[in-house]
Amino acid sequence: MKKTTKKSWMIVSALTIGMAVFTPHQAEATTTTNEITVKAEQQIKGSIKSVYGDSIAIKGKDGKNYYIDLQKFSDKQLEKMNLVEGQEISVEGSLVQDYSDFYTFDTYKKSLPKEITKEDLAKLEKLFNQTKKLEKEEKYDEVEKVNLEMDKITKPYILASWVPISFEEFIEEYGFSEKNIIIQEKDQKQLKDIYKQWIKLEKSNKEEDAQEKFDEFLKVLQPYLDALNPPLTFEEYISDLELDIPAEAMPKLKTLYNDAKKADKDNNDQLSDKLWGEFDEMINPYFKPFSFEDYLSDFDFEIKANDQKQLKKLYEEATALDKKGDYEKSQEKWDAIDKILTPYYEANKEILISASKVTINGKVYTSKH
């Protein structure tokens, strides 16, 4: 079953903890205005449907859906806005054609250390614009190469401004104390020593050596991580699923489950994929599909009665074929469902707005950019 998903740019963490280099990556696809006439600068009034930190979805009073980017506003301004679902809001801003267009150099620049020189900032802007051009041309291998060039410029600044947290704070973040897991004194001493060495290597920008050192850290910590998150037994896993599986199917399922878990532990990806595939194929027929009514409730738009009738027939046929494992025929049904739903998706596409002014709770906020 295919579903429309929110497109987004990716924020990539460059180091294990405490540091991040933000690099522009491609959005999955282009979103157009869907033949809706929108002014370059306009005012949108409506209510907030969803809040995503520095962006929101709005249901406009005109009945249209809007995705509003708020990255031009400072963190302090966003905090004062106190955005909550259901609130009435007025937004002024400009139309953009694609989700990736929200990720401008000004946005990228906000993540950089203040110490960066004007000369390096100019180099980064040139490289940034180059990545945007390459993304539009779908030359993603070239994008990666340019991103690496950008990382070479930014990483020395990030390392220079990075203040690592203490070993005690680092260990605390794993949450061992919440489950009363005590790390033995000899292991604690060894881990602390390795942690200090890892920090030193990271600060010296010796990436490969730093990664080896962190792998060594994890090797010592692994028994405690296993105690923190013990793997589910087959019985626990099956119990959580609440499926009506016949007793005669259990032994084979248990063998597949345990063998697949072992392949995971041994990092045998090929065997793991094969075993989990067999496990899924065997267990899938016991899953009960959602009722058509539940499936329909997932859409936030109205579907015409005659289309609903067609969809119900196709949905029930598709899920029945899935249950029998006849995926080739079921895919034909899902494709037919998509064909009916596509005009609805198109008509309800979000119009993308980069906000410059927001009015909420009687207060007006103007962007800093």
C-alpha cells in the first residue's frame, strides 16, 4: 500500500555526540502548486493542524492545506509564539515550489559556529548553492562530494568550539541508573580512560582512530547495553502481537526467529534478510487487516460516495490476496486504489509558504531575515 509522506531535508550528524555539521541534502520529490493560483506574497488565515518545531501545517479558511516554514524566525520568537494545534493563526509569506527550497543558506548558516571567518563563509555559500543546483539535476553523488568539501571547512571550527560533556554525564545519558544497572568498577575505570582517549582523538580530527577508539568503548559497554535492552524472547514477541497462530506453526516460527536474531548479532546481513523474509512470509497471514472504515479514517479529506464504494471493494480484495500471499495480484488492486485516490491527493496537496510575518494570540512576530 502506497501512502503520501511528508518530504523533508536531512540534517546529518557528523560526530558521535555533542557536535553536528548540518549539510543540505535532497528532498525526495518536487511539490508544485497544483494549478492553484497563489500570489508571490500573501496572507493565510486558518487553524494549526500540526506543529513540527520550526514549521506548521495549517488548514486555511479557504479550505486549502498549507505547510508553513518558520525558519526565518529566531528560537526565542518561536518559543513566544507557543504554537499549539487548533490555534487560529495568520501568516504572511512567499510561495516556494519545493520543500527543499525552505533550506536556504541563511538556515544552514544558523548552525555554524560564530567564529567562522567571512572568507570561509563565502566559500561555504558558493558550495551550498552548488549543492542546490546539483540536487535539482539529481546528481546526488556529486552532492555528497560537495558536502564533504563543506565539512572540511566547518569541522575545524566545530572541533575548536566543542566542549565535550564529562564521562559521568555521557554514561548517564544511556539511562543505566533508571534500571539500577551498576557498571563494575574495573569496567568503569577502563571506559573512562577510553572515553578520554576518544575525546582527544576527536579534538585532533583523527576520524578513523577516533572511530576505532569508540568501537573499543562500545565493546566494553556492550554487556551493560544488553542488560539495559534485553532482546525479546520469541514467546514475548509473539505474545505482544496478539495473533491467533496455530500451535503447529509455532516451532518453525520460533526457529526462524532465533536464527534471525543470531544472524543479526553476528552481523550476517545476507542471512538475516533471508531469515526475516521467511519469518515475515510465514507470519503475515495471521495479521488481521484494518477494516475499510479504519483505513478510510486515515485520510483527512472527504471521498465521494461512489469512489468509496469502489475503494471498499478493491481494499477488501487486496487485503484478502495479501492474506493468501498472492502479492502480485494484490499489487494490481493497490495500484487501482492509488489511481482512485491520486486526484484527492493532488487536490489536497499542501501549498508551501516561507513565512515572514505571523500573527497569533493577538501578537505580531516579524522574521529577522
